[in-house]
Amino acid sequence: MASTTPNATLVSSTVCVFLNKNLHYNSMFWKENPLNHIFPVLMLQVILSVVVFRVIHVILRPLKQPKLVCHLLAGVILGPSVLGRNKTYMESMFPAKEEVVIATLSQLASNLYTFIVCIKMDTIMFTRAAKHTWKLGACCFAFPIVLIVSVDMAKQRFFPGLNPGNPFPVQFSVVSSLSYFIVVTRALDELNLLSSELGRISSSITMLNEMVSAAFVIIGVATVQKEAKSAFLAILSLCSFIVFALFVARPMLYWVIKQTPKGKPVKESYVVTILLSTFVMGVTTDAIGASFGGAFMVMGFITPDGPPLGTTIIRKSELILYEFFLPLFFVQIGYFTDLSAIQNWGECATFATIVIVGIIGRLIACLVFASSMNMRKSTAVLLSLVLSLQGLVELIQSIQWKHLQLIDDQTYATSVVSIIVVNAIITPIIEILYKPAVENFDVLRLGTRSLGTTPNVGELRIITCIQDEDNVPSIISLLEALNPQEISPLCAYVIHLVAVASQSVPTLAPYKNHLRKFVRPSVSDNIIRAFLNYSEHSKGPVQIQPFQMISPYKYMHQPISRLSDRIHAPLIIVPFFKSEEAHNIDGTLRIFNTNIQATAKCTVGLLVDRGLRSSISTTFSYNMAVIFISGGDDREALALASRASCQPNVSITVFRINLRGTYTLEDQIEKEADNALFRDFEAMNLNNGRVECLERMAGDVEEVMQALRSLKGGYDLVVVGKHHANPELQALESWVQYSELGVIGDAIATLDFSGGKMSVLVLEHHHRHDDNQRKFDNCSYFSFT
């Protein structure tokens, strides 16, 4: 016998079933129906939910529909609205004895999902972003709730069966006015917008809304108590639980991190203990009078994100959760959704009105604060749409209302349909209209930045991205080779790239932990201290600005590109991915390489690191080769060489390779700019014994490769452009193994070229394809004004 209770796993009715302890059937030879047993039915539910979801997703993806809509449609199809109209199917797929099983697993799935997503929430970013977005976040809740409550009060007659004491209108107004972190970040992750300006602002706003939601949870725990004393004890217990989590459980989690050797994953025993502790805390909050979900959310918040702990938990939990448990949650949603129950169209109109009013409230708030936050009006409109997205939280709340009999079948079905419609309309609009590449109007108006157009007098700002400690000596040697002087000081923004699991909110923040005294310093501490030590001992003025980028690789490029725009950096240096990382579980660094080349409005250098000398004493010496063929990227390589040519301990050899052949008019213009630039460089270094310029003629690409083999292995660094203004080389770009290195860079970077002992720096300048920018790119590179 199963019964309905307020705080337990809930079913729709009280039924009597035959208790068969044998969960699986014996065999087909016994002439027994497998669907008479619980386990075969459960497996069939999982299989059908996954298969139907995949089919719907393939069909609707061209229409830019999100996965949430596909999951919900799959649940509705498997429920009584479509296939469930067949009585035999309904009795076989959803027998009464199966209801408790699927309800329990679906609730477990939703709570674990909340736990995983909250681990990915960066509390440091929350406190920093709250300083700038708290007013907007407050108004994005206040404006909608005022409008929605007004509509509720005017149209309560359209909600049938609601008694005067029914709390549903109030709860529905609060839920409809809030924007939830786990809903918005999941949608932004699917749209690849988590690291965009829109994603950054909306994530910080939803985290503020989560604080408001937590306050309402505490109030809700108190109001359901029958006596004032019970309410006080419930609030006291809940607050004590939060204090215990912050000041006892969280330090224990950091102790686990300290016990983990550097670069190693957390022990499996620790991970299991943390998961079991989360379930124990869930039982505790349920005993207090709150829900299981509150404990999972708190535990997710206090668990440090990123490696080693947060990343390990996510890796071990995410796949089985998303692919097995979560589809069962949508099956349960579909089981309770009967579209034939929708008879009162006035109620549907009320839901539509509330949704529209909520969007209007958020739109007003975003437009009011758009100017104060330097936000374009179009971005403010899209921000209001992002904050209006609905998802797992609203579905959980709807099913709780139904189980508590606060709403009937029609209201529940209408709420599910409204969630489907809202996401089906808003998500494609955001995907079509929002373009992160054009969110910074000033950058587009002022054009791109390059080494060649940066004056040699004045501060040179460079962004250097570090993957691990092995990159440090190479980058330091390269910075020293750029000849920092009093008239041209160097400011290096050193960013340590910390890859974490997918859907984490990207965080680019100044790094200050290296100032603390640690018994066991982290990798970031060692990297930053090495650069600061270089800054102190360099003969020229070098300033280091340390940063840490915590994000999946696929999201790292946008925050770094925005930083380069803000500081007007003409050069970003990033490490080229190692071959063994091609199938890394977090996504290869190659994704970051290609994305940063495509989005940065400046020159990007990919460094294939084979080990460079990092000594900056009087014995420092550096041997550099520059391959100059034709095109804007090669001119950037020569511009870098012109800065290094003034460094007394750097020797430079420029290989000018002239390719014979038929050129287009555009290539001829490029070639004229190349000739003028090369003559200027020769004239500048006419009496410089450390600079040698060699010219070679080549009839085809094969002769070019033969000329390059003369490089041998005597250089610390070979600098080359990615693209070349030559038809033959351009035709080969689609055939190279690593297209981000270009034809020549890919050839030199191979291990069989000169024994794989030379490091290679491949430069690509971001070109805008318009006449004004082309004139800007072809102006004099060696400007001293």
C-alpha cells in the first residue's frame, strides 16, 4: 500500500498492489510477462525516454529548440496525453506499483542535478559581481512580482478549485518572479553564451535571486508549522544547519583538498564520503521541515569548484545523472501531464498573461539600468528574455503543488505547457539575435590592434596565457626578448588557465592568493611567483598583472578577448595544445586556441613550446628566426622582430622568401606593403651585427620547404605568420594537420622537422574585411610617434 505524505516521495493516489519480491521475471520460457515486474518496466522507461528524446532533438534542432523542450515533449508523448491514450500501454508502462519507484528516482535526479550545478557556482564571482548588479537583480525580482501579484489578484477566478486559504497564488507569484541559477546557466551553456557579457550579467543576477529564494524557503518552513514555538525551532534548526555547513563541513572539504597531492585527483573514498554526507544532510533538512533539495543546494555551494575536488565530483557524477536519472524525471513530469484535462481556456489566458507580465517587468528593469551599466538596449532586451527562461525549478515546484493538491490536473498541465512554450519561443530568439562578437561597439568602431601599429614609445601591454608550469620559462624568455626599456616598458597580464568541467560559470579574476603563506603552494602560486621574480630581476621595467581563468576551455576566449579590448593589448600569447590532450575529458586546449584566434581583436600568437632558456642574467642570449613570405600575419612577425632587434642579447635571422607565381590584385597590394616593410626593417638594422636578413627565391611550395630546412636546430624560437598572401599556400591550408598553425607553422612544428627542438610562435592578426580597416592594417608599422 502506498500513501501520500507532505514531505516524502509522493504518488497520486492510494492503491493496493500485489507485493512481488521478485523484481525481475524468470525468463521468456516460463511464459511470463516481463512488464509485470518492476525492474523491466523501469529499464523500458529509461530506454524509451532516451530514444524518444533523441529523435525529437534531431527533428527540432534545426528549429533551434533547446534540450529542455525536447525532454518535456518526450515525457508528454510517453504520458497519458499521447501514447497513454492506449489503456494497455498505460497499464504496462505506468503500473501502480511503479509509481513509487519512478517518483523516488526522479526526485533523486533533480536533487543531484541541483547539487552538481551548485558546485559549479563560483561564490567569489558572486560577491564580486554583486557589487555591480545587485540593484539590477533586485529590480528584476521586484518589478515582475508587483505586476504578477496585481494580475493574480485580478484574475484569481480563472484558477478553478482555489479556496481562499490556498497558498498557490502567492507561491506561484514568487516562483514566476524569480530567475533561477540552475535554469539560466543550463540554457546559456547550451547556447555557448556562459562566458559572454550576457551570460556574465545574467548569471550574477540569478545568484542574487537564489539568495532571495533561500529567504522565502526559510519563511515557508516557518509558515507550515502549526505553532509559533515550532516555527521558531524550525528556523533555528535550519539556520544552525547552514552555520554547520559553512563553518564545519566547508573546512573539512578544504582539508580534503590539502590532503590531495598536487596534480592528482581526489581519492575515490573522499568523493563517496562527500556524496553520502550530502544525503545525510538531506535527511536532516527533511526532518527539520525543509525539502531535500535545500541540503543538496547548500552542499553544492560550499563545495570548492574547480580542481581537484569539484572537478572530480562532477566527472564521476555528471554522465550517469544526465543520461540515466534525469530522463526519468521528465518521464514523471509527462506521466502527470494530461493535456485533455485543459478545458478552461480562461486559465490558459491567465498563465499567458502572467508570463508576459513577468517578461515585461524584467524588461523594464533591464532597460532602466542599461545606461548605468553601459549596456546596449538590444542587450538589455535579450537579458530580460534570458532571465525569463523557465526549467527544472519551476517543474519541481509544479509537481509539488500537484502532490500537495494545491492545484488540479488542468492547472498542472497548463503550467507544463507554459514552460514548453516559453522556452520554445525565447531560446531561438536569443540564439538568432545575440552575437557576442559584436557586443562591444567601441571595439568595432575603433578597429583592431596589432604590434605593427603600436608605437615603440610607450607601454606595451601583452596578455600571456599559461597552461602549466612548463610554459613559464618559454614565456619569460620571450618577454625578455621584447626588450623592455624605460621609453617602452612592458606590462604582462599573466593568466593561468584552469580548466574545469562543462557548464561551470567562467571566471577571470585578479589572482592574489600568491601573497599568502602556504605550506603547500598551488600551481597558480608557483606560476605567478615565477613571473613576479622575473619582474624584480629584469634589467628593463616589467610589470606583472596576475590573473586566473577558471572555466571550461570552450568558454575561456571571450573573457580574455574582453580583457584585451579593455586594456588595448596588441598581442595575446597562448600555448599550443599538447598532442596527448586531444581527447581530454574537459575539452582540449585546441578549442581555446581556435576560439581566441577567431574572436580576439588583436594579434594572437600560438606558442609551440619546445623549451626556451629563461635566464635573465648577463649571460642571457636568445636566437630568433623570422620567416617572412607575404601578408599581414608575416608583417606582424617582422614587427615583433623589430622590437627584439634592440635587445643586445638577441640575435635575429630574417628569411625573406619570394614566391614566384600569378597574384591577384589584392595579393599584389599585400606584396607591395611587404616590400616596403622589409626595406624599412633592413634600413633600421643596417649597422646591427646581431640582425641578418636573407632573401631566397622559390618557384613553388616544395622549394619553400627546402629553404626552410636550412633552419636546422640552431634557433630558440621561429616566428612565422599563419596566413600568407600566396595562392599556392592558401590552397594548402585545408590540408594541414593543425589548421590553426597555418601551412608553414604546421610544417615547422612537426617533430620530424629539425628534430622537433625549435619552439615556434605562429602569429595571426585579426583582419576586418572592409576597406577602411585594410588601409589601417597597411599603414607604416615602425611608428615612433
